[in-house]
Amino acid sequence: MSRWREFGSNVWAVAYKEAAVIRHDKAFLSVIIIQPWMMFLVFGVILSNEPADVRWAVLDESHSAISRRLVDHIQGTGYFVPPVRETSYEQARERLRGGKVLAVLVIPPSLARDAERGNPQVQLLLDGSDPLSAARIGGYIGRVAAALDPRIEAPASYDPERAVRSPGAIDVRQRFWFNPTLDDRRFFLAGLAGMLLTNLCLSVSCLALVGERESGTYEQMLALPTHPIEIVLGKLIPNVVICYGLLLFSMIMPGLVFGFWPRGSWLALFLATLPFVLGSLAIGVFVSTIVRTSAQAVFISVFFILPSFVLSGVMMPYQFMPHGIREIGGFFPLRWYQITLRRVIERGGGFAETALPVATMFVIFAALLALIRWRMKPRLG
């Protein structure tokens, strides 16, 4: 009996010690408290399959009352921003290819005459690189056109969820570009490199400085004739080489197994990867300047990975997220990298299409370097 009492006493003593350590670990307790609320908001409020503020363009060659009513009714659903007016089919194609719009409504010059004959048709070009967005947007526009009778004035408001009792007077011929079959595999494989590199960068770099601190070499490193930025960049460069190897894997394997090769410039993709990798690694290094132990660093890095996946749009279209949350996702390098990946891999883009995302990722990296230097500066004295 005394043996079991001693066993229980020892277990209780160790448990009490660990509970005391956890109670004083503010970083760990903060993550434990914040993470459930963040997950609740992400899956309960942020994620949605309902489009919002969809960017679209209109090529109206009819200039008739019917075409104006169709555009007004689509705009009246509340899912679309005011359309961009195009003047040529080639201009509309380039805008869709550059990712500036998700849909282009092409109205032929014979729409009014065809309506009198009973067979009006319009064409809808959709960005199929995001199958979920394309299907939902095409469905909404198709329902609006189906509910519009060109022979009478339609009601001012339209409920897209209301069932259409009769076949529509206007037939919307949908054409999906970049992914004609709306294959979900293409959507996820195009963003595979972003997810793999984010996971690797945050997992590795979060231990960059805290590992030095735990091993007792942090002060020796700071005593060297080097600046904090030089120390950080020196620790990041080897990981950059590893990340490029992982990028090649994420490009070659889908091509060999599924025949899904990048359509655009490989060089533009490699150049765009550099600021993304540096920015993602810098996030991990910044985490390591905040925490005290390796366990805290790993836990907080995991805390960053899931929000980065969700808010960036690599798993779900960021266009469907509400305002405020959508802008928060813009602070993650993965948001801009996944835009770059889809423009190069699926749309066949090059340097011109990736210039803005690349510049934004460099700005994020510079801001993170400034934060890291600020966190390391008090420790140099």
C-alpha cells in the first residue's frame, strides 16, 4: 500500500511542478486562450462560399435597353462591384488573364434582335483557375439572366436563391478559361508550393535564435563584429536553398504524375519565390525573438500556419471573405505568393503579371526585418 502511496505522491509532485511552470508561461497560456477564439471566428464567420465584391467586366456591343437592364440586375444582386467597361474582346481577355477580373460578360450586337426572335444569348468568360468561385459566379449570373424577361420590365430587386419557374429568356453560354473542366486538383496543386514552403519556413526559422539562446551561444553570437540584420540573413540563406529544392519538387511531381505543368515563365516564378521565402522565414525568426523556449516557438509557429493558409486564399477563395478580414490576409506573404502561383502556373503569366505581388512581398520582408532588428537591439547591450 505504501508503494502505491509513494507512486501517487511522486506523480502528483511532478504534475504540480509542471502546472506551476505552465501557470507562469504567459506565451503558452496566451496562445491557448486566443487560438480557440481565432478558430471559431475563422470557421464560423470568415469562411464562406458566398461571393462578395466580385470584380467583373462587361463588353456590351449591343448598347440596347435589354443589355443595360441585364447589367443593372446583375449589379443589383449585391455580389458584384461596378463593372469595368471593355471596348474589345482582346482587351477583355487580357484583363481576365491578368487576374484583374473574375468574369467578363460579352453581349453581342444582335441581342435585342435575337430577343424579339425568342433566342437571345450572351457569353460569360470565367476565370476557371478558381473552380469554386467560377461555379458560384456563373450560377448567380445565369440565374439573373434566366429571371429576366426582355419583353417586360423586370422587378427592381432580385433574390438569387429564388427558384426560376420557367426557362430564361436570355441564355448564358459559359466558358471557363485556364481550367475548362473546373478540376479542383488544379486549384490545389497550383497552391501546393505555397503551403509546403510556408510550413517549412515557419517550422525551421522559429528555432533560429531561440535555439542559440537555449544552447548558451546567443551572447557569443552577438559579441561577434556583426549587425543583427547580418546575423538574421546569414541564418536564412541556407534555408532559402532548401526551399528552392522543395519548389522544384512541387512543380515537377504534378507534371510527371498528372501532366500539370506551369504554363507561364519558370524564371518569373523562381524570382517571385525569393521574397516569399525570405518573408516567411522572417516571420519565424520574429517569433523566435519573442519566445524563450523551443517548445513555445514551435507552438506559436503552428498557431501562424493555419491562419496563413485560410486567410491567404490558398485553400479557400479570399474574394469570398468579408471586408476587414480580407485585408488582414494581405499581411501574410502567402496571400501574394498564391496569387503569383496561380497567375504563372494556371494563367500562363510572366514578369508583368507578377510584378505587384513580388513588390508587396519585398515590402513585407523589409517590415519584418525592421521588427526583428527592433526586438534584437535591446539584447546587444
